[in-house]
Amino acid sequence: MKNEKEITLRGKNIPNPIQYFTDYNFPDYVMAEIRRQGYEAPTPIQAQGWPISLQGRDFVGIAQTGSGKTLGYILPAIVHINHQPYLERGDGPIALILAPTRELAQQILTVAQDFGSSSKIRSTCVFGGAPKGPQIRDLERGVEICIATPGRLIDFLEAGKTNLRRCTYLVLDEADRMLDMGFEPQIRKIVEQIRPDRQTLMWSATWPKEIVDVCQEMEKDTKLRQLLEEIMAEKESKIIVFAETKRKVDDLTRRMRREG
Ligand code: AMP
């Protein structure tokens, strides 16, 4: 299956892909819409992506438009939302999807509405170049899913029109394009406001070099040291290093102390 569909995977304990919609016990409200849309089988990115994201895990998906990636993250978002307490007055969205353009945001909204409406999940999209009033009204009425271009969302966050305190599911769609368009500072500013234990799904047509450095095991020490030096050269820098084991954490701490 993985070969046939040309899926490449990196990571630990990756669940097997599904082959049919019925391989996974999707809720009825999702299956009904899948039937209504006339989809026969999951696309490769859905077949592999759903089992991972439905486990609540973070995920970087490299897939082109046309691969079915939108439903790839909308369906788990809907399941996620249906497991959360209802929104209360003043709550912001549970799922936030950042996208580079108005056109993409609107396409995503269609999928979110098609699949969310049967379980009364409300979605809206906010983007620049359009009047703020209707977007603000949607946010204030309460939406479980907000699809946003970064600039307009920041305007609304700063003006207190919405907040990200309830957000536990974050999607960066076309992340490579957002970086190309210079959105990195805005993305950071938004992501900083979201609780760190959220689930994050990043989608990209290419591997975005700016934020992830994939390297060989033997290169790690040198790269880490370079990175620490670079960051510490900045004023008021603080760094958090995550490692997989307690032992590695001890090793790193000892080495950093030794090297001052
Ligand atoms: P996307 O890559 O999300 O832009 O989706 C591309 C197109 O594929 C959209 O028109 C979707 O309606 C369609 N699509 C998504 N999932 C499936 C599926 N499992 N089977 C057939 N078509 C799909």
C-alpha cells in the first residue's frame, strides 16, 4: 500500500494507513458527508494522515493541492472538536487553520462547512482586503473553526475580537508559501498565543527549510552548538532544548556547562 501510493514516512510508531473509509470507525456524521460527496476511497494523504492525526499527534505533510489534503486535516479537526467541551460566550476557535491567501482560505471554508454542518460545527474565514464587520460578527457569535490569513487574524487578536485560549488544533496550510510570502513573523506571533500542548499539523508542497532542519544523527551536536551560539548572540535570548530521553538531557546539560 505504501509503495503503491508512493507514501514516504519519517517518524516513530507510525500507524498503518487505512485503505477504505470503513477501515476506521469514523463517526456517522462524517461518513454521511463522505457518501454525499461521492468519495470512494481515501486519497493517499488521507489514508496515512488520518490515523496519525486522529491519534492527536503532530504531523508534517508534504502534499500538493489536489491531493485531498484539505479533508486530510478537516476531518480530524471535526472529530477533535466533537471531543471538546462546547464553546462558551467569549471563547475563540478550537481549530485554527492558517493559510496564505483569501482564495485558499475560502476553499478550505467550503470543506469545513460541508463536513462540519452535520455536527453543528461553525466555521468562518477571516482575510484581508474585505470589510471587517461581517468577519468580526462571525467571530463574536462563536466559531469552532477559524480559517485565517495571518495579517487579518493578528488585527483581530490585537483588537480583542477573538482569542486563541481554546485553540488546541492548529493547521498551517501551504506553510512553504506562507514563508515565501514573508509571513514568518506573523505566524510566530500567532502561534505564541496558542497553548504549547496543542496538536499541530503543517502542510506544505515542499519541505520548508526555514523552520525545520533535518539532519543526520552525527551532525546534530555541531548543528546544535552553532545554533546555540547564534541564538545566544542575540540580546535577551532564551532557549529551550527538547530531547527524547532523560539521559540525553543530562548529557546536553553537562556539555553546555562544561563549555560555559
Ligand atoms: P485538495 O487537495 O484538498 O485541494 O482537494 C482536491 C479535490 O479532491 C477536492 O475537489 C476534493 O473535493 C477532492 N477530494 C478530497 N478527498 C477525496 C476523496 N477521498 N476521494 C475523491 N475526491 C476527494
